[in-house]
Amino acid sequence: MRLLVGLGNPGAKYARNRHNIGYMAVDRIAQDHGFDPWKAKFQGRLSEGRLGGEKTLLLKPETFMNLSGQSVGEAMRFFKLDADDVTVLHDELDLAPGKARFKQGGGHAGHNGLRSLHGHIGDGYARIRLGIGHPGRKELVAGYVLHDFARGDADWLADLMDGISDGAPHLATGDGGKFMNAVALRTTPQRPSAPKVAMKPARVEEPAATSQDTRSTLQKLMDKFN
């Protein structure tokens, strides 16, 4: 059994925030793969279903981002899961918008949701880092992540969600590489193939025409003696 956790903040006012891209990702998985309706459980919202034949749990902690670990820890204890059974989808400032990276274990890099998870379940869980870009200055970060995606983000955000949905069955089996391949097929522009240049047929030189000798036999003989 796999637990996929989308990080975000609860409530309509935060629904389209950059910080809520993790919520958006698990919502899309639930929608496209026929998961059960969301239920209030474990200080969050839980949905159950199957991905690629594997029983899978989707969880959106509703403790607010800074306390996400409380909800995840409670769900793990109930289902008797270990940290390596958990994959967390979250926003990532240090990746360009629309990029995604899979990472198994490691630090929290200052992300408050991951910091809380580290405190409750350790650092052995997998994470899908979903790029939202950086505002450029540290003092702008809080306002940036708690602001809605811009209208111009719609195309890359849709492509990323498509890729996450396509690759979700691989997350259920813990295959981060195949998951990332599925995302790349949606988010990496395909290079246009070079147009084929029609080859002109080689020009065949006609042999030079030879002038026909119209002289009579007698004239040819006389010319030899002139």
C-alpha cells in the first residue's frame, strides 16, 4: 500500500495558491483514476483507490502547511506504514515553473511542510518536487507562495497535472524513474523535425550532337588529295 500526500493549506481562499500545488496534484489523481470521494480523516481529507492494481491512499493534510506531519503521522500509524511507503507532492521554489523532480529521502531545504514531516515521520519518505519558480528575493517568498497562480501559468500547470496523472500508477509502485518519464512526455516540448529537402534529380548532360557528313564518296576521295 502506498500513501500519496499532497501538501497545501485548507480553505477556498488558498485553493489556487502556488503553495497548494500538492493539493492540486492529488485532486487530479483522484479525479482521473476513479478514487472514492474524499472523507474527513486523520486531520485531513482521505481518498482510497487503486493505481496500476495497487491499493493507494491519497491524503491532503488540513492542519495547515506548517503542521502537515501531524496528519501524515496519524495516517501512517493507523495503516501501519513506514516512511518509505510515503510519497509527498509539494511546491518547490528552486525549480522552474512546470519542472518536476523525484527525490528519495534527504533534507527539507527550509520548506515548512517538509520540516513538519521530518519531525513526525523522519526523512526517509519520497517526495515529488513541483517547480513554481522563485520571486527573486527572499523577502518576497511568503507573499509569492500564498498568491494564486497567474493566468499565464495555466498552460504549463495543465501540462504538469496531465503528466502527474499519467505517471501516478508508477508512484504506487515506487518507480520514480518511470513516473518522471511520464511527466516529461507532457512537459518537455518536442523538437520539430528538420524539414526534408527534396533532392533535385541529377542533370544528365546530353552528348554533343555530331554534324552529319553529307559528302558523297567521290567528294571524300577527292578531298584527300587536295
